[in-house]
Amino acid sequence: PAALNASTFPARLWRLVNSPRVRSVRWDSRAQGLLIDRALFERELLSPGGAAGAGGDGEAAAGDAFKAKNFGSFVRQLNLYGFHKLPAGAAEALPGSAGPLLHFWSPNFRRDRPDLLVRIKRLTRANRERLAAGLEVRSRQPSRFQQ
């Protein structure tokens, strides 16, 4: 969507989950949540030279895209943007998955509704106060370096 800053966490996550090159993060069967294979995610996206690293199509590894150095930092970003972890039994298996899957959900992160991404805001203290007061939370405009 035109109103979405392409450098935001939600936009980068959207590109990651829709990338055919990334196997560790997929949509759930209802296309309303994320399934993450932690072991594969760490190997594929967080290790140096991971499979989704800077490739010919310009995609960046999650470590670059999310400024994450470890899986905990990535999960912290999910939480800051309002994603909720669903119970372990809610996750189905990914083909070739090596271990347990983590299932995260946000009401505004859906495969068929990219227009909802503009509603995902970082939950800072100021944003929480604005939401509690019934006020609109706006995203920062991209800096001149990001444009």
C-alpha cells in the first residue's frame, strides 16, 4: 500500500513470509498467522551467510531486515508490534520442519490483506497511552535517508 513505509518491521516481515526463498517462516493454513521453525530460522536467516542472505533479487536476511542478531530479538520485535504467540497445539507442521513450530498472530497481518499492514504500529509507551486515550497512532514518516 502507498501509505506504508517499506522499511517498517511489518513490511519487511510481509516480504519475508511471502518469499519463496525463505522456508523457515510460512503462513498458517488460514493465512492469518505465521508459523516459524526456530531451528531452521536461525540457520537460514540469522547465521552468517544464511540461505536468504543478500541474494540476486535484493532480499535481505532477517538479521539485516530486522536488526536481529538472535531469535529472541526477532520475537521481541514481533511482540513490540502486537503479535501474539498462540499455544503450541495451534501450529501445524511445515514440510521438512526439524522441530516444534512457533505460531504468531496479529489481526492486521494477513496474506490476502496487505492494506492492513498500515494499522500495525510499534507499541511504545507513547503509543500505548494514545491508544488508551482513544487517539490515533501514526507511524513516523521515513527519514530522508530511507526515501
